[in-house]
Amino acid sequence: MKAALVDVLKHPGVWRGDGYSQTVVPTTPCGHERLAPLLPGAGWPLAAVTEVIASRAGCGELKLLLPALARLSQAGKQVLLIAPPQIPYAPAWQAAGVDLRRLTWVNPKTEHDALWAMEQSLREPACGAVIGWFDLALSDRNCRRLQLAAEQGGGSGFVLRHGRAENVSSPFGLRLGVESVAGGVAVQVLKRRGAAATQAVFLPHGHQPTPARHPATGPTHVVASTAPAFSTARRTASEPYAYAA
């Protein structure tokens, strides 16, 4: 009987207030040794959506995701970028280890279109990761639609927003706040299954380049990573993550 109870408590649908490490959650490695111990399953959850709230655009939020995106793309999984605020710079993504043949940029006209694109992409089992940028707080209904889509497709979804984390709420099971600090970024686990994380994690800026991006202009379009929109940016692949002024 005791063994059966232990098995029940390991189910990801059971939340425990005294800890989270015993919960079995399928994940993909996050690639950050300091952050992994704070994440249930030591990585980004599969068949789920994670929310990342950055204090400002370009403060280092993509630094969290790049190691996992590189791993997934190299394993043959598609990585989709939905409505990024800047045009992705392909050489920097490639230098970070992302297979450009597996990277797709989707630039919809409206946030409604972006939600639709993200939901449909999350439902596709071939997508290893879908990252969507949203200016406004999503309704609980939209959050649940994205979560259900991720459960159907089995990949990892990421909703990125900018602003003060304490002013934003959502039903997503894992939520992180990111803030730029001297020499790196501070990451706070705002919400996770089980006991709360009380301390922020410092991730120093490393030598691995991260994607720089330029302002997106023009009509709605879907562009593969080898399209000219990525190759015309006048930056070098060794430059750190940045947004154009």
C-alpha cells in the first residue's frame, strides 16, 4: 500500500507543497547547470507551455532557451518563432548551435493570428519547441488552449512577454522572470509545481553568442531560416544578444 501511494504522488497531476523533486515530469534538458535543479524534472517540460517574463526586451530571455533549442533542432525537431519583436539574425542562431534547416520564423499581422499560429504549431508532433511573443496578457481561456495544444503535440511551448512579473498572472504551470544584471541575467522561478523557489539564479554571460535581431518590417509572411530576411542584417555571428535601437 505504501509503495502504491508513492507511485501516485509521483504523478505530474499531483502537486505537493513540501517539494517538487519527486514529481515525474518529462522534460528536455535546459542546458543550464545552475537553473536545472530549480526546474521540475531538471529541464523544460514537454507537452506543456512555459512562460518567461523579461523585465525589458533583449535583457537575455533567449539565453535561457538557446541550449534546448539547439539540442532539439539537431535532433531533427522543428523550432518555430511566432511573432518575435525583431527579425531573427540567422548567423547568430547558427553559431549558438541551432540547425537553421529546422528554424522557422512566423510573422503574423495581429496577436489573434499569433495565438492561432502558436496553437496549431503546438499541436504538430514534429515541432520540438514553439516560442511566441505577446504584448498583452493572455486570457485564461487562451492559456488553456495553448496548454491543451502542447499536450496533444508533445513538444515544449514558450510564451515570452515583457514587463513586471508581479503584474502578470496566468495558469501556466511553470513561470520564470528574467532581469538583466551586471555580468549576466537573474532568473527567478515565479511558479512551479510544488514548493516555491525563494532565490534567484544568476546566469553569467558566456562566450556562446546568442541571436541578435533587427526590427521586423513589411507584410505578414512566413520565412524559413535561410531566407534573405535573415542574411541581410549587418552584424557578425560573434556579437552578443541585442536588439536594434
